[in-house]
Amino acid sequence: MKKILVLMFAILVVLSFAEVKIQFWHAMGGWRIELIQGMVNDFMKANPNIKVEVQYVGSYEEILAKTVAALQAGTPPHVVQLNEISTKKMIDSGVIVPVEDMIKKDPSFDKKKLLPQVLNYYSIGGKLYSMPWNSSTPLLFYNKTMFKQAGLDPNKPPRTFSEVISYSRKLVKKDDKGNMIRTGITWPLYAWFFEQWMAEQNKLLVDNNNGRTGNPTKVMFNNEAGLKIFEFWNTLTKEGLMINTKKGDWTAARQLFISQTVGMIITSTSDVALLLSESKKQGFEIGAAYIPIPDGVQRAGVIIGGGSLWLIKQKNQAEVEAAWKLVKYLADVDPQIAWHKGTGYFPVRLDAKEKLEKEGYYKDNPLHYVAIKQLLDTIPSYATMGAVVGVFPEIRNAIDNAVEKMINGQLTPKQALEEAEREANKAIKQYF
Amino acid sequence: MRKWVPYLFILPTFLIISIFIYYPAFNSFYLSFFKVSVFGNRKMFVWFDNYIDLFSDERFVRAFSFTIVFTLVTVVVSVFLAFFIALLLNQKVPGVRLFRTFIFAPYAVSTAVAGALWGFMLNPVVGHVNYLMARLFGVQVNWITTIPYAAYAVIIAAIWKTLPFNIIFYIAGLQSIPDELVEATKLDGANVWTRTWKLTFPLLSPITYYLVIMSIISSMFQSFAIIDVMTRGGPGDYTTNIIYRIYLDGFRFSKTGPASAESVILFLIMIVVTAVYFKFGRKSVHYQ
Amino acid sequence: MKKRTRKVVNTLLIEIGLILFSIFMFAPIFLAFTMSIQSPEFVFSYPPKIFPRGIHFENYLQALKIVPFLRMMWNSLIIAFFITLGKMVTGILAGYAYANFKFKGDTFTFGLIFSTLYIPAEILLIIPLFQIISKLNWVNTYQAMIIPFTASATNVFLFQQHFKTIPRDFEDAARIDGATPMQYLLKVVLPLSRPVIGGAAIINFTYAWNMYLWPMIVAMRDDMKTVQVAINMIMNAESSNNWGIIMAATMIALFPTLLLFFLLQDLFVKSLVGTGLKG
């Protein structure tokens, strides 16, 4: 009898050291591929019985498609990075393991250490579903050198819509044939910015408290708040004070700012490093500021963007445990600091932010400081928590389409808002 | 024994197609009668709802009309222009070999890269096309985000992409015309135009026949990458055709049911187009 | 005298026409090339530049470093080669059958084959096809990226159309000589079809080389990914502004297809010495 027990114990010991293989799929390309591999390598050194296969798959959509394919074929990945707007889809899918479930079993992770705004975004009903990882917000960047040239105060960036308009008027420059060679502002044509301005006015995007207290049934942006935004966008375009890109073209917007074709840009905080280095190369100084808001509005704050890490259900529970270890590691203080320094995404934890502050990091990096201050100054409310809706991509597409039609003169701002509402509501009804 | 030869010869093709195209396609088409969840783990039978929704959706109707314009212009221009250029390239002119390689280049590039390059050249401020237009004509156009220029942009890029394919085939065809025939008409005193239209073009009709249907197929099925990279189907859904709609619904919005329904509709449209094409073609194509 | 000048003028006009057209066709590629050797500050300059300021080949080195580019090119090469081979063999056999034989079900089966062109495979079939591949245990293998694509309606149609133009008398003569259909195909038909074979090789290779969605889904490790996936990895819409590196990668990826064309171009173009000098 003793011999059998010893044998069983030995087997258990061996099994517990058996290697577990997990797959981690992410959407961070370019130089970040190496950065992530480095972090994963460190993780594997500390956890010798876990082997992680990291894969840069492509865009968030491609990850979703590949995950769906892999799931249906019975070989799903263990950890996937998806964008924030996939949250409701993933929650409803039935294929994930909510992070909350892992936290309940593992007291070593204190979710209260996460930045409240970040924690709120990915939680519904107090339950955290995915691990926030690469979070960003919008930020206004402006060309200080150009401001000086044009007679604007480089230390007074515009704070309201009307200031943006008047500043832009001063920045316009034309050539001898009357062609515009420089103008005021740009931002990628993307509904994300519309959502931010709704949040700043403390208004919801969809009903049922932005989908957080019940499934959304309709959109809530066809109102005065939404109209202010559309009219602002329309005025800037019609007066030639802004250059519009095609849908979701972040590169074109950045390019316009870097080539000094525009003096201001609203883009993601994850672009700080890039804009700093490029502006240096081009020889101009940049500054950053909170995004401008409609006149007379009390600033409520911004919504986070970016993505998070999801745990996928597996047949083998040991693999889920290993995946959880990886996710915990990537969200830990030092990895988060390294991640922030290497990419510009926020460190998602308060203790990481405090450590950076102690190091004097924010003194050396004023732009990053503006970014995180804007986030931390955000007043938590359903509006600033952001919407949770399954057909988010279609809602954004509806808004983008409406904006494009508006700036082409096919629709007035009011009509555009109505069309966006119509199409978005149609999509919500068809969610399955 | 000889009776079995044709069946044996078509067997390999059939085997591959049945396993890797028909079988998955049937599954896909079958799903057009369902509402399917994002991850495919839940299904609900909805009869023809997906189809009915499509026909009452103004965006799908818009996609349909843009498809007609896009395909018509792209095919007509890329076939006839190719014929004309092939004639030029068939001449004994210095540098022809080099020209051919330059002209082939667009075919070698992937559609995504082609879209990216054209998008770059048509960039309103740092793009070369607008720069030239602005300096020469004082005209500044935002090619990608304004109506109707966005349509011109994708059509030009699509034509650019399909021309080499057509040109190569026309060159091959021109090269296979026996010299005696060419000489015979020269002796008859016919001038270049009559020679081209009454002799050369009809002689190449099998090639034209092939190229037109291939161009139609390419424009109907492969243009989504160019559109996605250049205009994202915009502004609004101005440059969205049916295949791009399918790409959006199937890939971007994870709407499996509607995407399948759209594919079925596209399939049926093409069957009709082909049936008409083959009936009409049989009469106008001359084989030796 | 007059005839000579007319010929010269004609040649000149043709030259000009071809030059302009070649510029139109090649300009975007030239742009890609310029961007790839340009120093990064000038890629987005205004006024836009046509010729680069200085030559910087670092972009190429960088492109090869960010991802295992050469390995991925090798993968693409193997995959494109076997897909081309497969498509040609199945296409020639089937095309021959449809061109030279009348058999029960010929129109129907031809229609079935042709109708596969009407299925947007890259978008619609990815998930069901992946399930099949998975059941066969072919995930992350060459087979998965080759075998499903070894038949092609385009090829069948192309060869059928071409084989139909070969005079019947040849076939009758061969039959009298006692040749089997296969022998006739190999000894008479194929040699007469060099141009079309060359053209088909280029088309199939290019198509396989430029495939993106399927290899992206099937490959699970970097060492099995293909060159288009590599370019996408370098591109990353989220925040890469280094178009120089992206274009360098594109140029490298462009090279094999252009090379293939350059080599095979003579196959379907009779040598210029033979043209028009008779009589």
C-alpha cells in the first residue's frame, strides 16, 4: 500500500512539473513584437514549466477571425489580445474565462491596484472580465514652433471648440495659386473621437447606462451633445480649417502633423514617443494638452481605448492556470512600466504610476504626464466608462459613414446624426 | 478505354474542388438561412430573413449599383486599352523588352500594396498627383475622401492592376497570328485601322472572350483589398461594392448569416451573367 | 523618302505612347522603391519628391531583421511553386479533356468547375476550410497552404480555350499514328502551347505569392508564415510610420515575381528577329 502511495505521489510531483504549453496571440506589430517576446521570455525564465508560444497575428480583427476559426476547430489560443470594443462580444460568447473567476481563486492579484478608469471599463456589474493591458486615451498635440510663427501663444493650447476654430484660422497658409498648404487641425476620421466628446459632456452613447446595467437597445447620441460635435466637425471642414482622412487612417493624420501640414492633431496617447521623435527630426517642438471640449461644458473626462487580454476556456484546466500566470505577469508593476516606456500605452496600475513618479519619470516626460493626468482627472460615470455593446464596430461604422457624408455636403449635421442613429439602431437590433 | 479518358483527366480538379471549395461553400451557403453568433456556437434558423433584410437595406442597394459602375468601367477600359497597348508593344520598337517589364509590374504587386501605393500618390497634401495638379492647374482635390473622386481613384487603381494581365495575353495572341495572314492583308492595300478591326481583333476574339469574363470576375471578387486600403469603402459607402460589403459583414462585423446571404446573391448574379455571356459568346467567337 | 519618314514618325509616336504608359504603370512601384531607400525624414515631405535624397539601404536590413523575412520568403517560394505546379497539371489535364472530348456531363461539370470562381473563397470559406484542415491535422503546415489551391477553374478555362485553337487535323493525324490521348497531349499539344503555359505559370505563381488571408490564419508560428504576412507584420496599422522599411519589405517581396516574368517573358513572345522580317 505504501509503495502505491509513494508512486502516486511521485507521479503527481512529476505531473506538476510537466511542461504546459500555451499560446498568446497579440496585435502589436513593428518594434513591439520584440518587446513582447522579451517580456514573455522573462516570464518563462521565472516559470520554467510553462512554454509560451507568442504570435503577432495582425490587426484586432484578424485575431478575432483567427480565434473564431481556431475555436471552431477545437484548438483555441489561451490568451488573446482584443480591442476594447470587442468586450461585449467576448462576454456574450461563452468561450472565455472571466478574469474575475481567476482572481477569486488567487488572492495574490489585487484588482484595486488597477487605475479605476481602466478597471471600470472592463468590468460589468463589478465583475472584471479581461485584464487591461494596453490602454490609451486621446490627446491634443500641437506644434509649438508653428504656433509662435503664427502669432499664437505656444503655452496656451486651445481648450474649447471655438478656440480650436479661431486658432486654426490663424494657422492657415496658402500658396501663390491659392492652394492650401497648411491648416489648423486633423484627427483620424474615427468614431472613437465622437465617443470621447460625448463622454466629455457626460452623455451616454447607448441606453441602459451605456450597456452596463442591461443590454443596449438603442443609441443615445442623437441629441444636442452629439449635434455640437457634428457641427464642430462640419464647420472646421467647410471652412478649410481641418483636413479629414479616410476612415480610421491614423497614419495619414500623423503624417499630416509630422510634415507640418497641420498645426494640431488629436490622436492616441500611444503616439507620444513617435510624435516626439519625428518632430525632433523635422525640427519643431511639440506640446500636449487635454482634448478641446465644446464651449460651456464641464469637462467630465475621457474614455480609455486600446485593448485587453482575454482568457479562453480550455479542456485542460492546467493550461488556463498557466495562462492566468502569464496575464498576471504582464499586468504586474515592472512589466507594465517597461511596456509603458516601450510603447506609450498607460501603465494600468496605480502603483506602477507611483513608481514612475518617484523616479522623476514624469518630470522628464511632460507629455506623458499630461496624458495620465487627463485620465486620472476623469470623473467616473457611466458616460466616461465607455459603452459596452456587441455591435460596436458597426455603430462606429455608422457614425463614420454619416460624418463622411456630412463633410461631403450630402447631409447636414442634423441629418447625419439621424442617419447614424438609424443605421446604428438597425445594427443593434440584429445583434445575436 | 478511351471513353474513360476525359473523366480521368477532370478527376484531379474535381477532387480538390469538391473537398476544399464545394464542401465548405455549401456549409457557408447553408448558414445564410441562419442567424449565427460571432463564434459560431449558436445558430437560429430564420428562413429568408437575411435575404429580405438585404433587399430592403439601402446600403446593399447602393453596393449593387456601385458594383455595376465599377465593374463596367474597369472591364471595358482594361480590356480595350490592353488591346491597344499590346498592339504597340508588338511593334519592333527599341526598348520593348524593358517596357514589358515595367508594364508588368502592377500585376506582381499584391492588391493591398497596390492600394497603399495609390493611396499615397493621391494623398491630398504630400501626394505627387495632387502636387502636380495643384502646380499645373491650381486644382486641389482630396481624392480619397470626396465624391466623386474616390470612385475615380479606386477605378483607376483597379484598371492599373488588371491591365498587365490583359496585355500579356493580347501580346501572346498577336504573336501567334501567322505572319502570312498579316502579310496577305498588307498586300490587299488595307490601311491600319481596317486591318486592326476587321482582321486582328476578330482573330483575337477567343482571347478577348477569355479576358472579358476574367476581368469581370477579378473586378467582382478581388477588388475588396484595393477598396479597403484606399478608401475603406467611403466616403460613406460611396465606393462600397458587393464584394466589399461581404468583406465588411463577414470579416469586420462577424455577421456570418448576412455575409453568406450576400455571397449567395452574388453567386446567383454571376451565374446569370455567365449564362448570358456564354450564349452570346458562342456566336461571336471564331476558332480556327 | 516619304515612306521612310512616315515610318520614323510612327515609331516615334509609338515610343512616346509607350513611355507615357510605362510611366503610368511603373510610377507607383518606382515610388515604393524611392521610399525604400529614402532617409525617413523625407518620406512625407512637401513638396513631394520623386528622386531620393541620398541612398539609405538600412531600411532593407531593418526589414529583414524585424521578422524572419528570408525564411518567410522561402516558405512563400515553396508554397507558390507547388501551387503553380498543381494548378498547371490539373488545369492542363482538365482543359484538354474539355477541349478535345465530347462526353456525357461535359457542359454540366465544366459549369460546376467554373462556378467555383463565384465563391468569395478568401472571405467566406476561411472558417469552414480551417475546420477541414484541422481535422486533417494540417494546421501550420505547407500542405494546408498548398493542397486546397491545386485546382483552378481559371486554368481549366484558359487551357480549354487555348487547346481548342489547335487544328483538328493534328489530332486526327496523331490518332492515325496510333498515339494515345496522353501521348498526343504531351508530344503535340504542349509544345505548341508554350506561350500559354508560360503565361499560366506567371499568373499562378503571382496569385500564390500574393495570398494573405489564408496563410495568416493557418500559420501558427513565424517560421511557417509567408512573405505577405511578413509585410503586414512590419506594417501594423496601429502605429508604424516607417514607410521606408515597409517599402523595402515590399520591394524584396516583389522581386521573385518580377524575376520570373523577366525570365519567362520570352516563352510567350517570339523573338523579335522572327517577327515581320519575312517577305
